[in-house]
Amino acid sequence: MLNTVIFDMDGLLIDSEPLWEEAGRETLNRFNIKLTKEQYHSSTGLRSSEWIEHWFGHFNVSLEHAAAAEKAIINTAIQTIVRKAPAMPGVQYIFNFFKQRNFKIGVASSSPLELINLVIEKLQLGEMVTAKTSAEYLANGKPHPQVFLNCAELLRSSPSNCICFEDSFNGMIAAKAARMKCIVVPDRHHQQEPRWAAADLKLTSLLNFNDLLMAAL
């Protein structure tokens, strides 16, 4: 029986992806690396360390600069997200929806735990979120399922009893690998991509979820 919901954060609960992109591009520019939109979106959902290693490897930049570049991205992103990023449409609605139905609620993200805590505070969700997990220091980030499995364990829930909300392809694969039901809310520019067919449900907004759709899961 479904009794637990786990939310990704960036791009799903808060409109932070443009700010992560800005911080990432600004850092890569220092190494004369310029990504196309397609290249950037192919790597969303990765941790900052993996993201830097991926693109440094692709463009043959020495990894001796990777740690400093990762720190620059995270510091810039945290500052701007807390200050500027708005909530995504339907955040309060979807949390209230599951709270009213006595679901256990968690947040599992590739972002550092520091940022997860700041965003939950910014969105005033602290009273509803009972578990938070970050993939920052895990051996493997998304698309590996560990961050979701850790969250389910903290909530004392079986993965098969969990619904996961995601917005990225890597996150969707991680949720499915964890044997959770996965609902994707992709960026509007990528809504029609066939790869979302692996999800149990695709929405254009968190506001569109309801009892009928949950029953169909």
C-alpha cells in the first residue's frame, strides 16, 4: 500500500535549475568550456562533483582543478537560490495533499544537505518533512537509487510503498531502480521527450495531481 512520498528538490520544489546552470556555466567559462543547452540538460540530476568530472573529462581539462570548481559552483548556487529562487507551482498544494492523507514525507536530493535545509525553511515545509537525504557524499549519486533508498529507510518505509516525484531523467531512473512509483514533472521545454515513458505518470504541474491519478498508480 502506498503510504510514503519522496520529493526531489531542484527543479521540482524550487525553480533553482536556472541558477545551478548559471553557476555551472560561469565556472566552466573560466576553463574556456561552453555547453550547448542539450549538453547541459543531458547532465541534470548529477551531483556537482560528478557534473564537473563529466565535463572536465569531456573537454580534457585536468581534474586537479575539479575540487575548486565544484566548491565555486556550490557556493554560488546556494547563495543565489536562497536569495532569488521561487517555489515551483503547486508545492504547498502537493505537500498538503499528502499530509491530509497521512503519508510520510521525505526529500531526497543530489544537492548538499545545507541547501536542502535552507530550501525547506524558505518554502516553510519543515513541519511536514520528516526525512531529508543528500547524495552529496554517497559513493554513487543519481541515477543510482541509494539516496532514495536512504530516505525510505529513514522514514521506515518499504520502497514498494513509496511514490517519488522527480523532474530529471537521472532522478527518474534512480526512483525506478529503487522500485518506487515515479511521477515526473519535466521542464516545459522537455515535456514531449519519449524517454519519460519509463515513469509511472507524467505531469505538467504538481497542481495536476489528484486522488484519481493516485488510485491509478
